[in-house]
Amino acid sequence: MEAVRNNSERDSPELLIRGLVRKLSHHALWDVVLVFLPPLAAIFYCLSYLFLKAWISPLVALVAGIAALVIGTLAIIIRYRPKIPSIRSAASLIDDRAGAKDRFLTLATLPSSKANSSMFSRLRVEAAGLQSRIAIRREFPYRINRHMYVSLVVSVAVALLFQILLPLAHSKLRPQPAHVRLRELAEQMAMRPRLHETGLSLQALAAKLEEPKLPRQEKQILAQEEHKKIAAQMKKDTQKQDRELLSQAAGTLQELEQQSGDGERKKDQDGGGGGIQSNLPQKGKQQGNEGGGGGGESKGELNAQLNDDMQQGKLAQGNTKEQDRENNAGGKNSSQENQREPSKPGKDKNQERTGRSEGGKDEGVGRSKASDEIPEGSPPVERFYKPGEGESQGIKGAGYVTVQLPEELAPEGKGGGNKRDSKGRKAPSSQVSVSNVPLPKHLPDAPSEKQQMPLEYRGIIR
Amino acid sequence: MAMDSEKFLETFKRIEAQISRVIVGHDDAIRKVLIAFFAGGHVLLEGVPGLGKTLLVKAFSTTIGMSFKRIQFTPDLMPSDIVGTEVLTEESGQREFRFKKGPIFAHVVLADEINRATPKTQSAVLEAMEEKQVTVFGESHSLESPFMVMATQNPIELEGTYPLPEAQLDRFFFKLLITPPTPVELREILKRTTGAESSEATPVLRENGAAEINEMNTLLRQVLIAPPIEDYVVRLVYATQPSAHNGAAAPASVKNYLRFGSSPRGAQSVILGAKGNALADGRVHVSYEDVENVIYPSLRHRIILNFQAEAENVTADQIIAEVIRQVPRS
């Protein structure tokens, strides 16, 4: 009897409905879990990635992981609760599948106490008869919700983007030092047969640049030299990849040069900037200061020295001391000849220079005098220091002028100096000695100087 | 022997079969007439002349074996012609007023062409239909039970007709539309009516049929209906209200074409009709299908169309269909 009752209870439509509710609840839970699982996994992946890259500390990773887990769990609970199927909806589902015409719905929702007992019994019997049409496992299998696929795809995409974009963003936000990049480039170049030597050279340079004791000026010079080499090789090399590597190396070297230059400029700014320094007494120094305005002009002319055209076809106004001496000694230079106008055949070169200097005093008196005037007085031998006497070299009792370039034109001035050097080297200083002769006396009432006509226009404008 | 659903179904099927012997086609109308009868309601039959409305009522009354009266409504019909009046009678030398019952005093009353009578006369049946009693000269007279008014009306005769007021329309349980027969049905009609043999309906119920019908009425009310289905009926009826407070729930067609929605009697009619339909289907519980089956005859005369609907030839059935579409089952 008991067994029969148990059997009837087991087969009762109410149990079938409750069983379906349980199964659908599990389905709903799986649906929600599967939707939230991929994002959680993606978050954990990103956190572990950040942690492995040492971009976040273990504590931050742990806290973020726990927070993600808690938020995910809450989201699952919040999403799951409304998805729990009601008895009513489960009964309706059974009715639909079994074609029961709302028998299960009525049984599940109608209180038996309020119903006609005979009718209710009959309804239960009818529903139990229809129960055989329903096999919950067969009729209600679990199917993965399409939202899960969307969630999975989006999560994977986000994780991939994270992995791809984060290092890029990191390198943008925190760029590697130039010497590190140079080292990497050098390694890459060393692996290429055509660039092997250049790569080794760059590696050596990078090693030198990393030495903290090496002065900035030296670093700059080294970078410049290497830059030149690479520029020359770029012209030769035709392979695209090699050229790319070379251009990257050139860019990095340029950056290094700029960095060294910046450091030097900073130093200069700290020291007071450009101007003319002199060892003359206060009076002479005053003259030197007056010529300070011409310091820029001097620089410009120094730049002009670097111009091949100027060197070849035009007057090398700011030529080296040796060249000046050579010119003063009477050696006629072809370029000077070219500059000499045919209408003034008898005009002396020195005279011409003197006249020009007089007309253009604002360009820098000291420089003009140094290049044009021959010191008078004692013979040259006596005018120079002898070995072991006082200064190691130079003119006895002579003042000198040191032009300190303003910081903005310093690199150009230095660049110009390279061309002047026969060995391809240049003193790493922004102080370019222009003259070692005394500055002319300052005449407060001297007539104002006229602007000298540019050499380029002399033949055109009269 | 107590009435049960099987016996109900058997009786129902027998009556249905007997009526079908006389009436060709109109199976749904016959079924709905029986449902309304066992639910204790009244039926308004609407159709063009000659479709068998009156014949249907006669066959029905014959089948159930109850008293039957027919009232032909005309413009000069007086209320007293329906409910009856006090007449002076002389009996054994004594004169006294006695109430002479009108034709309303019957189990089944056929109010033929009810819309041809004046509103005053039409209203004479209001009390009878709702309270199953009539009051004459301050004295109330109960009507026999079961009591059912089956009215017919012609939709195309506008001349000399008085449309039924909404209050009276609301008292009809169902409004059934009698449609023209199909060719097959027409052939069958011709065979039955033009041949030598004529088929007549025979009474199904016994002499104490009134008691049996009352039992059937009681049983019908006990049919099980699930609360979600009751909610569905409520939502359906509520969705026919175009009033502002219900604007959000009402479909657009309700807002555009209805002046008034269904009264609570409409919901009662739907539930009882659904229960009768379930029993007639051999079930003891109401399904959603039952509700949707009876909602048209239950509500079509209870929702009042506005001028725009009439101008655009929008029918009540179209609006009900829209309501069913718009209101979800759960």
C-alpha cells in the first residue's frame, strides 16, 4: 500500500512540475555562469599578465582578482534570481510539450482546497495520463545560450586587445632610453650580414654611451660620428629592411645628440648663456661687451664657414687663424681674386678686407681686426711666447676674445667646426676662439657704423 | 443522481445533436447558445433575414422541452404586451384585478427583431433579463427558472429600427453572428426543407428538465480555472478600456476606435462561457483556448465603437482580435 502511494506520488504531475522547475533553475544558473565566466577569465588573464610583467604588485593583483570575483558572483546572483523559473511557467511548458491544454497549469496554480474535489481528482488523473508524453531530459535538454558565445568572443577579443595594445601603450607612455633602443637596433643590425660591422660599431657606441663618467660632449661627438657613418651607409644601402634599420639608428643617434646638446645647453643656461669673454682689463671687456651683439653674426659666419659654397666661391670671412695668416702673408687666393671686382684691379686684398671690416664693425670688431690687421711693433718671433715661458703658446701680452655661442645656435656652430677640422674632429666646446688679438679701443664718440652689404649682392646692387 | 461532467457532456451533446437535425450548419452558434443557456445567460442573435435565427430558437426550445414564448417586436408593441398587466376579472360575483402574465413568463422567450420596438418597450425586458422578475403596478412577479431570452435583430434594416441601448446590450451573455450558409450547407438545407421528409427536433430533457438544467448550471460554475487564466481574462477585459488611466495597457486600436470598453459583466461572461466551453469539450478545467474561444461573443456587444470606427468600418471583432494579440497569456 505504502509502495503504491509512493509510486503514485513519484508519478504525480506536481512532482513532474517541481522536477522541471529544478532542471530549468539549473539551466538558468548555467546560462548566467557561462555568460559571466569568460569576462571573469579575461579579467584574471589580464591581471596575471600585468602581474607577470611586473606592472602591478602582487597585492594589487590579489585585491583586483578578489574584487572581480566578488563582482562576478554578485552579477551572477543578480542575473540568476529573476531567471529562476516559476512553477507556473514550468507547468505551462509541460502543457505546451504534452498538449495538455493547461491541465498542469491548473494543477500547479489552483489551490485544491478551493476546487471541486471530484473535478480536481479527475484533473490529476488526466494530467498523470499525459505525463508519459513528457521526459524531462529529452524534452528539456540544456542548450548553451547564444549570449554565452557573444560573451566568449568579446572576452577573448578584449584579452587579445589587452595583450596587444597594452605593451604599445606602455612603450608610448614610458619610452625606452635612446641608448637602450640603440643597443637593440645594434643587435638587430649585427644579425644582418650587410650591417654586421655597423651593428658592432653601434653596440660599442651604446656601451660607451652608458658609461656615466663619459662627459656629455664626448657622447655627443661619438653620436655625431656614428650618425655620419650611418648616413653614409644609408646612401649606399639599397635593401629596404637595412635602410629602415639604418634610418631608425640614425633617428636614435640624432635623439642622443639632441639629448647631449640639451644637457649642455642646460649647463650653459646655468652658466649665464652666450656672450664674449675676455681677459682684457675692464675697459677692454667693455668693448667686448659692446661687440656682444655681433656675437650672433660671428656665429652666422661660422656657420657660413661650413657651407661648401662659401668656402669655395666666396670669401671665408670667419676662416681659421692659419688661413688668415696665410692670406696675410701675401698668398693670393683664387677665391679672393674672384671676389675682387674688375673695376678695382689695383686694390689690395688686405685693403679690401680692411674697408669691409670698417664698414661692418657691428659684425664683430675683434674678429674683423684679427683677420685683417697685422700686429705692428716687435718682430713676430718676439711677439710669441717661447716654450716654457708663461703661457704655453700664444702672443705675448695679447688679449684674447672667446665667443660663447648662445645656446640655440650651439649645435650649428659645432657642426660647422667639424668641417673646419682636417681630421674630422672638433674641439667639443661651444667656446670658439675667434681672435687672439687685443680688441680695439672703445671710442664712445665714434661715428655709427654702416650695415655692410652682403657679399652675395655686391655684384648686383651698387 | 448528482450531475457530473460526463453527464453534462452527454446531455449537451444530445441537445446539440437534436438542434443540428433542424438547423444546418451554425454549429458554433448552436454550441454557444447551449453554453449561454447552461450558464444562465441570454443570447442576442444577429443576422440578415432568412438565416434560421428563429428556427434555431424554436428548435432549441423544443429540444430542452421547456416552455417557449415568442414576442414579435414591432414599433407599436407596448411594455405591458411583454410583461403582462392587471386586468379586471369577475369570479363568483366578485370583481378584482388579476395579473395577467405576459409572454415573458416562459423558460425560453424569443424576442424576434427586438430592435424594431421602441426603447420603452425594449426596456421592459431589462428587469426580466437581469433579475428574472417583472414588476407590474408595484408588484414583483418572479419568472420561471431556467429563464432565457433569445433576441434576434436585423443589422441591415435601419429604417424604423431602434438600436438597443448599451445597458440592454450588456445584459446579453453572448451576441452571436449568424452567417450565411456555405454552399454545402445550403444544399443540405434545400434537401431538408424541400423534400417530402421533414426532420423535427425531439425533447432531450425529461419532465423535470428544469432541475436538471439548474444542476448543469451549478456544475458549470464549478469548473476549475487556474488563477493565471483568470488574470488573463482580467487583462483582456481591462485592455478594452480606452480611458486615460488605462492608456498604457490598451492597444492602439482600442484607443483609436473605442468609446467605452467592456463592463465587468463582460469578464463574467468570458469566464462562464469558457467554463461552459470546457465542459462541452469534456474537460473540467478552463484553458486559454476556451477563453479565446468565447471572448468574441462575450465582448463584441459590450465594447462601444466610436464614430471613427464606424466611418472606417472597423468591427468589434477586429478590435478584440487586436486585444488578444497584444495581451500576453502570462
